Amino acid sequence: MSGAGVTYFAAKAISEENVDLSAIALVGALGDMQDKFEQKKLGGLNALIVADAVGAGLVRVEKDLTFFGRETRPIHKTLASSTSPFIPGISGDEGASVAFLDSVGIKLKEGEKWRALRDLSEDEKKRLSTGLAEHLLSRGLHLEVGNLIGAVYVLVHEESWTPLRDAREFSVLLNSTGRLDRPSLGVAVCMGDRGAALEEANRVLEDYRKDINKYLSWVMEKPERMREFENVYVVYGESAVNEKIIGTIASILAYSLPVSEKPILAFAHVPNEGVAKFSARTTESTVQKGVNLGEVMRLGSEMLGGKGGGHNIAAGGQVPLDKVEDFIKAANELVAKQLRGEKVGSNDNA
């Protein structure tokens, strides 16, 4: 569970009236990437929170295209900015996105207004889904097809065309306020401020997106900034990339390199602590081959006097600055062992 989920159950135990907090708990769960059940659903204990939120009339669960920006972005921008799934030939190219949408008969505008995914008819959604599936299959990306459709959690009392309407977008807005050292804005929005705090949070979100684009451009400028090893890629963010955004950079790149299917390790310096902060990300298909980044980060960092851990698909760690290359070597070897089916970490004694 996420911390938001645990907190929700504690609040509900104090008073049943606190069921009105269930929607925010779901935002926290989605921000923690817990939608790993079939068709991107929240399961386990999170399913109880979903039931509370739906029962209280706060959330509606829909089966739909799960692209980020379904409420707020023009359709062509939504496809062009997609990293999960990454769509070769469309992701990163608005012109190609416009051409693709035209080829499947999707209008970009209604009058003078740009259309978002939420504005499409059921027939248009079917045509778009079929077109995208065929596009991905033609490039051998079978697993990515399964990521097109899934559960969407709509906060029904939030205004349409705002980042608070879709729970996944809400989580990104909160994430941006934390990453850019404005957590009080996120707290205020969660507590219901839809005035000045939300306006400022939206500005922070835009700054966050600009920072991400800036850092991605920086990484791609020179080959030595992202190096390929036998079993992993490593982004050398060092002192050039904000350590609070290094995880986001790793996540985007993990889905931007689908052919290699190698995990991404990205690190940035935290000089006042004398450590390098690593974020590791990979794809579901790589996890299915036996890779568990949580164990890689934990074992690799502990060997070198650091600490780490996390999920199989997303994890983090930190090591002393003078141990960075040793850590990269250790992580590369641990991934190799996992791919060979060898037991590592907590399974060593099995």
C-alpha cells in the first residue's frame, strides 16, 4: 500500500465520516504506481478504497484509453508526449501524431476548441485504439498493446478539463509540487483549495514539465551522458540534473528505449550529503524475464555502505560519491544474474 492508503484506513477507523478522503487516497496509490493489476486496475487493499470512493459518489471507474492528459491536453499532444506506452514514430513528434490521427479519421478540433481524449465518441475511441494497436504490432511491440486500455479513475466532483479530474493527472500535479519544493501547495489542493493554491500548483506543474524537457534534452545532447553497459543503461546526471527529478527522467527513458529492454539507472549528486542518488526503472516485459530492481538497488548499495530498495519495476538507492562506478558495476552484474535465473538477495538461502 501507499502511505496515502494507510493514512486513509487510519482516518476511517477514527470516523466513518472520513470516507470523503477516499478519493485522495486513490490519487496517492496511483502516484505510487500501484495500478499493476489487470488492465491497470488498483487491487488488493486498494480495491477496498476504490469501493469506498465509488460508494460515496466521489469516483467513477471507467474502461478507457489510459494516456496521460485525457482531460487536459489536445489529442495530438497527448499521443506525442506518451511514454507509457512509447509509440515509435509518434511519441516525441507532434507532426507525426497529427498525421496518424488524420489517418484514422479523428478530428483535432470542434470549432475553435482543441479536443481531448475525453471528448471522443465511442466509435472514435475504437478507431483510435485499433489504429494504435496495429501500429504497435507492426513494430513487434505486443506487450505495449495491452497498456492502451485500462481502468481510469475519474473524480466526478472536479471540473472537466482540469488536471484534478483524472486521478493519475492529479497525482502528477501533487508530485510536481513535492519535486519542486512546494509541498504545501499540494497539501492545500488536497484539502480543497481550488483558488490561489490550485492556480499556483498548475504553474509549478508547468515548470516541472519544462524542467523534465530541459533535462531530457541535456541527456540526449552527448552520448557520454547516457552510457550503455552489458545489462543496463546509465544516465550520468551528476551535478547537472536535479536529484529530485532524476527518477522521472529514468521513468521516461525506460519507456523510450523499448528495443533494448535494458533497465535504466540514472543518478545525480547530492553534494551536501556526499552521496549519489540512483533511480532505476524498467518495463513490465523485463520484469517478466526475472529482473527485480528493488533487490538490485538494495544489494548493490548495501555492498558499498549505502542504502536502497523498492519495487521490481521501479527502485532507488544511494551510495557515497566515490563509489558510483563500483555501484554501477555491481548493479550490472546483479541484473545479469537475475536474467540467468540465479537467486540473489533475500533468496540466497533458498
